[in-house]
Amino acid sequence: MNPLFFYPGMLLLGAGVGLMSCALGLGGGILMVPAFLEFVPGMDPHTAKGTSLLIIVFVSAVNVWRLNQGYTDWQWRLAIQTSFGSVAGAYIGGWVTQFFDDRIVTWIFIVLLGLVGIRTFFLEAPRVSKDEVRSRDTLAIFIGFAMGIASGLTGVGGGAVLVPLALIAGITSNERVVALANMVMVPTCIAGAFAHMLQEPNPQIDLPFSVGKVNLALTPLVFLGAQAGAPLGKWVNELLKLKVRRVVMGLVLILITARLLTRVL
């Protein structure tokens, strides 16, 4: 591991995470997990997932403040309702994954990325305006649970599940769904990261400061990089056309999926 390339690379990865989380409402795990597996010597899928979840906690917490600036309604009630389901799902997903082989975990991640990529390209998410938002408390909890399961199993923040389902269900508007996703990702990823911390650490990772299946040394590097990318992501979220955003996001997901397939085939 060459420090001259590794540390700038992690900062650049963080910038991508910040951009993605503010622009699309995705936690950035779809970037971090493959990057950790590729560039951190000795990294295993379980630790990559756990580390990704911890980083998303801090990145999303700052994004909550950033994305809600200028709004009087921060959607606290909806975020808390959704979090009831997501926290339970994330802990269950994080606990169950310890019983899976590394190869199975990687395949689960590949399938999730592939499905999200297909949705991004072809499925039409309805645009919900503020006056069309409906109060569906029970549905919000179930959406959160699905988000949490995906987060705990794969190490993503769960925004890839929450954003389309929240829009389809009409529980928030297209303008505010990214802010909601970041709010819910904070408690969701805390639960998922905690479940990974309770597992046995991987002694083969070429980095210090691991707690269970979570490496703490990577957290400040990626977090600092995310603060550089997040303002740009907020600007993109406000200006980028939905059709263009789908194409760009779909291409990114397909490329990452293809790279992971080359690792397991």
C-alpha cells in the first residue's frame, strides 16, 4: 500500500461519497465497499460493509443540516417513523450477514447494484409535489425496514431503496426526498455499524484501529473528502435534470457491478 496514492485516493473516494449522498440521496456505500475491497490490502467484504456504514453515519449527519437549510419543516416526524423500521432492519441485516460466506455477501451486493442500476435506467419514479404528499405512517415503517435490511446486508446507506419507494408511496416530495434519505440513514447506519462491531475482527487488514468488522482508520479520510464533494452534490441536486441524473447514475452502477463481477467470476 503506497501512502502517496492511498491517502489522496481515500480523500477522492470521500468526495465521490459526498457528491452522491447530496445529489441522489445514496449513502455512498456503493462506492466505498468496492473501493475498500480493491485498494485496502487484506480487506474482506464484511469489514468493508461495516466500515462503510460507520462513515455514512457522519457524512449523512452533516448532510441533514446542509440539505435542510432554508426549510422550516425538517420532516422530523416522517424521519422518526421511517427510522423505527430501518433501525430494526439494519441490525437484523448486519447480524445475519456474519453467517454468510464472503463470496455470498459479494454476490448479494452485486445483485443489489444490478437491480438499482436497472431501476435507474428504466423505471419511472413519479414526481410528487409538496401538496400531494400523503401521511402513511405504517407504510413509512415498512419502507424503513426494507431500507434497513438492504443497508445491514450490503453496507450501503439504504437510500437506493428509500428514495424510489418513498416517491412511489407519495410520503414525501421529489424536492425533499434526498434530505429525508440522509436523515434516516443516520440511525439506520448506526444500527448496522454496531452489529458489525460485535463480530470478530479481521487481523489480515493492513490498517490499524479495527473494532470488530469496522475499521476506524479509514473514517476520517473518507469523511473529510466527503465535505469537499457534498456542496457540489447539493448544487447538482437542485439543478440536474431527472433524466440526465438517471443516465449518469445508471452508468456508474453498471460499471461498479461489472468490476465486482470480475472479482468473483
